[in-house]
Amino acid sequence: MKSDIRVCSAWRDAHDRPVYTLSASCPECGADAENSAPAPFDPNDPHGEYRRSLKRRNR
């Protein structure tokens, strides 16, 4: 799942602070915008299935 909020990919070079937007490009400099949130889990985690099942079992 991706976040709707994006951040300018060139904010370190072009801006003083991060520029957040909902569009695919930065409104100030026109650079591409990228997903601002990290993934909640690693899809390549080999033990993720076991960790999630253990968490469901302990509820």
C-alpha cells in the first residue's frame, strides 16, 4: 500500500525543507515526487509470515 502524500525527490538540493504534495511532481521545482512513507513491512522478509501468525495467535 502506498501513501498518497509524496515528497519532492530533489528537496535536499533545491529546497530548504521537504516539500510535500499529493501530485506526481513538485509544485515548486517540477521534480518528480516520491512516496514519503516507508513500507510498513519488507515484502521479501522470509520470516514475516511466521511473525504475523504468531501475533494473530497471541491476541
